Amino acid sequence: MRRFFSILTGLFLLASIQGQVVSSSVWFAPASAGGLGPEKLSNGALTSGTDWDVSGEFVLTNDEAQFPDGGVFSYVWQLSGDMVSSVETNTDYTLTFVVSDCSGTMLLQFMETSSSISYISETTYANGTHELEFTSPADIGSGGLSIRTQVGGDAGNIDDISLKERL
């Protein structure tokens, strides 16, 4: 043991004589590296339109929510009672969905179903898969999910909707 400490002291002396710094570091994974929790929505693929409701111009057909006209407020939603589990207050989420058959961009807003509480304010989305992150507010009403088309967006389809808590 004495010899080990002598060698260790000699190494430190050698390092300091040569002007080098001996240090160690520990890497910590960011909090978001924990992944995603289980799916919160029922039937995110919109097969047969079950577990989802629509109003305005939205139509549930061909396993997607089709929005044929970009000039009318329209909604596709899932009530908290139809979800696997409701949105919870002050919680981080990842929302993914696919936009297709859109000639330009859809103007969408993601909100709670029983009030005008917005999860993600209106933004334009072109064809493709979109992944959004948001933190639910302290007041979320019933905790469902509603997607509203805004006036001024183009017609298009929405499919493969997923909502998961970020761990």
C-alpha cells in the first residue's frame, strides 16, 4: 500500500512539474434523455375514425382526418374520456403527426377540447412528419386534445397523431 501511494505521489509531482493539469469529469445525461412515456391517445392512426370527433369541414375517412377547404375553422378532437390517459397540468409532452396531400401549408392550432386553452399556438405545417414539444399549462380544463384549422391555411390531411409525455 505504501508503494502505491509513493507511485501516485510521484505521478502527481511529474504532472505538476510538466505544467499539466490532472482532472476528471463526470457526464450527466440531460433530463430529456429519459425518453418518452406511453401513448396517451387512442387510435392515433385514425383507423375507422373511432375515438375521434370532427366538426366544420373535417371528415374522417381513409384512416385520416381530411380537411378539404382552407377557409373555415374546423376541428378534429379526442375527449379525455376517449384517451388512454388525459393530458396533465404542467407536464412536458411530445406531439407528432403527419400532414399529407396539402398543396401549401395547413394552419393548425393544438388546444384543450373543452376550452380555448392553447397547447401550441397556430403555426403552418407543410406535407411531412412533424414533432412538436410543449408544456401543458396549469389550467387545462378536461385534458383532451383538439386540432383546429385556422382560416388562411390550405386544405390537407392529418394522420398518425401521437401524444407522449417526455420523461
